[in-house]
Amino acid sequence: MTAAAELPDRLEDGEISALLERARTTRLEKQWRVYPARNPIASDLHPCLRYQVLRIVAWQVKPPPDPEGLATIEQGRVMEPRIIRQLEDELEAHGIEVVEQQAPFELKQRVPAPDGPEVMIVRGNVDAVLRYRRDRIPVEIKDTGEYVLDANDTEEDLKVSPWTNKWRRQAMIYAYARSVERTLLLLSYRGRRKPIWVHLDYAELEQVLQLCTRATALLRELTDVDHETADQALTALDVPYYPDQVDAETPEPGLRAAAKQQAAAECKRCPWFERACHPPQPAPPAIVIREDLAAAVARYVEVKPIGAEAERLRKALKKAIEGVPEVVAGDHVLRGKWDSREMPMQLARVDDFWRWNVFKGGEKVA
Ligand code: SF4
């Protein structure tokens, strides 16, 4: 800390602004703690099997979130109990009661399946449970950004981004753990709220449970590995890297190349990437034909650049084409490449992103 005698008599506007940001980041970084993880958890159901193992054996090398991420985590911690209190006050008169808060649960399966002992494969805490007559409704509260709030109205929208899809899987596990059909995901941003209902999709639930069961079985086998040896040990056990896992899980041959590219792009955002996991990056295919995107691209060109529909289409298309330099969709061609942009001073970081445009007859139209 600077000694009082060394402090100047007066600070200029810009100095105080910079100080506010720096002091906040310093406080948040000091408060940040990394704890060993022991099991898959409902709030971090990344679909990569390696990820689920590395969460536990390589937790020490997980980097802390950037300043923006730290601020978001703190905001969520502050807002969540406040929103639950608001729900209690608002719903009581309508016969809906908050009957549980931070309700822990554990799901068990036989590991290894089908004859092994029953062990915990995933655990979590349900933010709140509402009761209306005989109905019980688990609630998950997510304090989020304006963009996420505006871009998501339904559980289908949540599937578009890997980040919000994790929320959907989390909500689904809550419903299953509480033996009900649905969970209320409550998005919140600066006093605005948006309820999104997430329903049990049994095929996907089965995939999530299998992922957790397989990760648990691997962890019981890999008792001696750490962040330096896990990559090799997982390879020796034929555990695929995420792009190969996606390749194997994508039945439509036409979609496989693009899905693999997207998974490779997802790897670059993974906290273990090049720390505890070194997936080979597949060479991008030169051109991919995506007739299934033709209508969405045409509509995007029509409604761009304004409105929630344009934003939703932009997000869905970005997800579908990321990592593929040239995608032909009906009359349009989408061309893209990796690019970097410098973020504002207070969030000093370089952001890699997929820069893309739509062309028709060789001319840029969006
Ligand atoms: S870098 Fe990719 S393969 Fe490795 S753990 Fe992360 S998502 Fe999985």
C-alpha cells in the first residue's frame, strides 16, 4: 500500500477513474480462491470427457477468470440471495412459496456400469425450490449480461452458445435430481429478469449422466496422474480429444467437418488448453456446403443489422460456421478467419474471434 505521505494532494479525474478500476480488480483477485475439485458438478457440465477429468486432476493450473469474469462472479453471489428474497415477497400472495434454498443433491450410478458399486457421479446445489400446491419447481438464477438476456427467450436459444447450453444442462440435471419435469432458469441483468423454462430431454439427460459416469470411472482408474501426466494417460486410455469426440458423436456426415472445427474452436477457450491438454488442431476444410443454413443466412441478410431477430441469427450462424473459412449456404457464401481485437484498457486482454461476412455473387451483403 502507498504510504499516506507519498500520496499526491490531488488526483485528476482520469487518475481516479483508473484507480477505481485497478483497486477493484486487485480486491477481486485477492479474494479469488481455487479449491481442489473432487467430482463432476452440475454447474460445469462441459460435454468434453477429458475436461471432466482435468477439472479434478489439473485444478491447480486452471487460470483465474479475467477481471470482467471476476466481477460477474461477485455480482452473481450478491444478486442471487437478493432475488430469492424478492421472489419470497412477490409470490407469497399468489400461493407460491420458496420452500428451499441452496438445496444440495448428489446423483449416484453404478461405476463401472452395470455391476460396480453405487458412487456419486455428480453433485450440485439448487438455488431455490418453489412450491405451488403439489408442484415443486427448482430454480436456477443466473446474473448475466444484457446481451445474453436479450438473445435468449427459450431453451432452444440456450442451445446456441456452449456457455448457455451448460446452463441448460445444469437446469436439466436439477429437474432430474428433484424428480420433476422442468426447471425455471431465471436470467437477471440490472433489475431486469427473464424466466426460461428448461424441460427434461431424456436422450440428452442420458448423455450427461453417461459423461459423468465415465469421468468418475476414469478418475477411479487414474489415481496417480496430475496435470503434467493426465494428457498422456488419457490418450493411453483412448479418451478422445473434444474435436474427435464431437466427430464420433455427429451422425450426419455433412455436418461433421464443421462440428469438428467448432469443437476445436471451443478447445481454444478451454481453461486446460495448452496447460494440461494439447489437442491437435484439425486443418480447416477449404469449403463446406451447408444447405441447412441457406434460409437462416437469407433471413439474416434481410433483417441485418438491427433487432433481436438479427442478433439471434448472427449468434446461431457464428456458432455454425466458426473455424470454417468458406461456407456455401444456398445463394450465399460466408467467409471468415480468426482475428484479434484489443479490449478496452480496464479489461486489458486480446480477444481472438472469428471475423466473418456474407457474400452473394462475389459481393459483400452483410
Ligand atoms: S482443450 Fe479441448 S479436449 Fe482438452 S479438455 Fe478442453 S475441451 Fe477437452
